[in-house]
Amino acid sequence: MSTMRSAGQISLRNLRAIPRLPSAFFPALLMPIFTMIAFSGTFYAVTKIPGFPTDRSINWYMPIGVLFGSSFSGIGIGFTTIRDIETGFYDRLRMSPAPRNALIIGPLFTAWMRTVILNLIVVPIGVALGVRFEGGILAVLSLLAASLGMSTLSLGWGLGLAYRFRDMRAAAIMQLSIFIGLYLTSAQMPLEFIDGWLHHVATYNPITYILYLARQGLVLDGTSHDMSWSNTWPGLLAIVVLSGLALAFARRGLDKLDK
Amino acid sequence: MAWRSTKETFRQPALVGPSMIFPIFFAALGASSFSRATSLPGFPKVESFLQFSLAATVVQGVLFGSVTGAAALATDIQNGFFDRLLLAPTSRTGILIGRLAGSAIFGAVQAAAFIAVLWPFGATIKSSFGGALVMVLSGGIVALAIGSLMSAVAIKTASAEAVQGTFPLLFILLFFSSAFFPRETMSGLYRNIADVNPISYLVEGMRELVLVGFSTSAMAKAIFIPTAICVVAILIALRQLRVRLASR
């Protein structure tokens, strides 16, 4: 069986698990909606600070919500992999003639499909609540690219941890690390408005630039965060490097599991 | 029972840790992120955003920590320990109150720890040590109130997962209040929800102690609101206990 065909079958199985085990997917769906509403309502007034790159708080906070949801779409598959390892299903999967890479590419396809579903639900809700895509269709594509990138690197990280720990201890580490990684960015305020230790950490945190990519079409033209190549390539580079490292981490973990 | 409950809580750092670490993490994030927001119209006069967020940090930590005790009660019911306790020659109400007292002690310790950690970094309390003591007392009462509500869930469902499942509700209750930003800076429906959310008044009472000093209104909000919730919550928990005993 070819890698892509095996990956497709594994992906199909994971997708079928959504209605069977909704508790593994719905938190990833509800989280961005909650984050978007709660943050934009609570921190509504920050847009009145002179120089803030948008006049709509929901424009600023929707992308971080989408990235949270995309990340949890990725690590959600890490949770189901742990369950499969614990129940012994994964051993049977490893004994099948499916190529090893298919065990990673299959879940990757699922993570992407979950992320697309999430965007198809969250973005219209955001628009209904007042989100305005200043950059048009390119803005939507930027947000989608960033969210697919976050789901890829989260999936690699989640699978790698699942293969190494092989029990639910990995789930706590997955959630905590993604949560901290996303918060130690310009999640709440623009980088130039942040002071002290967080400014330094966020500047060197590559996820900050993925967030720039996600947000660039939602901020006002003429600001330092607007739609431009300089706000695009660092995010794409961060996605390629982090996803590559995370998927390699997963593949090495799978090899260790085999041994 | 209170002593056992307290020891049990502190013996589980994996459960206790998040409710101690996350509020401090959020306070540190907020202090760096929102320092410029303190000059916004409607924002109270503060020395720093950290000072503003001290009350929210205490309430956040205590709310999240109070789930831990109730989840332990559900575990006791699941593994049969609670049934063995019921066979003991002691008051059934005392068994529940003892466990809730453990939650209250943990809540007060959490409040004291948050104040002790954040005060040196600029979260000074205008009402000084007296105000800090009121905040610690308030933390204990809040933990007792929320712990009682969660215990009612634990007794009804006998499931630690069900108790943990209520966690997002607490998160929503906290976010849809004035815990993280003043109500005066909010608008529309969100402001209306924050206006009717009791958490807003509780946090604002503590915040008044931090930012302004002692006042009757601050004391009333910080002590009487959680006490009122507490009385109702304990009655609900005791009723659930009676229902459970009657069904045996």
C-alpha cells in the first residue's frame, strides 16, 4: 500500500472519530470562539490607545483564538494517539504493512481538515460579530495559512510526545507547552506596546511571527502590522522550520516506539 | 476531616500547581502587556497594571483551586472511602463541612501566597496588612463558597470528571466580569453581563482595598458577597448529601 493511500485511510478513520468522540474535537472548536468573544469584550478599550493597529478589538483577538483552536486540533490528535497506544490499537497499526510515514502523514491530513472546518465555523461567526477583513481574500488566506501551520507543528509536537510518554502524562505537557508558547507572543497587545521581559521573549518567540501572518489582513493599512511581504515571510519561515522540527520529532518518536 | 482534606490537597502538587502558577503567569503577562492601558479613560488610578490585577489574581487562583477539593471528594465517593466515612460514628454534616473547611484553608493560603509573591513586584496594597488580611479571609470564604457548589456536583454525580468539567464555567464566569479590566472601559452587551456578574463586585471590593484603602463598601463587597454565596452553596451541598443518603 502506498504511503499516501495508507495516510488517506488513517485520516479517514480519525475523521470518523469526530462524531464518535466529540469531546476530543469540540474544545478545539469552542476555544477560539470563547477567546475571540472574551478577549475582545474584556480588552475592548485597548483599541483606543494611540497607535493601536486596529479600531476593532475583535479584529485583533480573532486570530489568536483561531491559532489556539488550530493548535488544539493538532494536539487533539495527539490525545487520540495516546488512547490508541493505551488500548493496543496502535500496536496493530504498526504491525500492518502501512509505511511508517503514513502513520504521521495520515494524522496530519486530519489535523488540516479539522483546521479548515474550524476556520469555516469560526471566521463566519467572527464576521457576524464585527470582524472586518481589511486585506480582502488575501487576509483570509493568510489567516488560513497561519492556522494550518500551527496545526502542523502542534500535531508533530503532540505525536512526538505521545510516542515517547505513551500515556496521558503527555496530554498535560502538550496543552501546557502550546498554551505557554502562544501566550508568550504579542497575543494580547502589539509587540511595540509590550514592556519588560515579555517584550524580549515575544521578540524571539517564532510563534509571534506566525501571529503576525495571521493578523496582517485584519489590521488597518499603513500600520506596521498591515498586509505586507515583511509581515508574511517571517511567519512562513517560522512555520516551515518549526513544523519540520516537530514532524522530525514525531518521526524519531515513532522509531523509538518501534524499538 | 479538615486536616485530612488540607494535607491531601498539598500532597498533590500536580493538582495544586496549576491553580498557583497560572494566575501568577497571567499576572506577569498582563503587567507586561497592558502597562499602557492604565492611562485609558475609565481606568482607576494605579501605580502599575500589576497592582490593578492583584485582586483578579487572587480570585482567579482561588476559583480554580476550589475545584481540586471537590474533585478529591468525588474520588473519595468513587473509590468507596466516602461510604466508609459514613459508617463512622460521626455527624454526616461534619464530614462534608470538614472537607469544605479544607478547601477554605487552601483558598486562604493561596490568597496569602499571591499577595506575598506579587507585593514585592509592585502590587502594593493601600490598605496595608489589614487589607491583605481581609483579602486572605475573602479568599477563604470564596473557596468555601465555590468548593460547596462544586461539592454539590461531586455528591450528585460521584464523578471527578464531572467536577473538572465545570472548570470552563468558572473560566467563563471570571472572564465575563470586571476581573481583568474595569467595567468602565467595557461597552454593550459585554458590559451588561459584567454588571450583573457577582464576580465583578467581589473583585472590585478586593481591588478597592488594594488601590484606595479601607472602606465600608470594599469590605462589604469582599466579605459579604462571598459569604452570601457561601451560605446558599453550603445549603445546596448539604441538600445533595441528604438526597444521596436517602437514596442508599
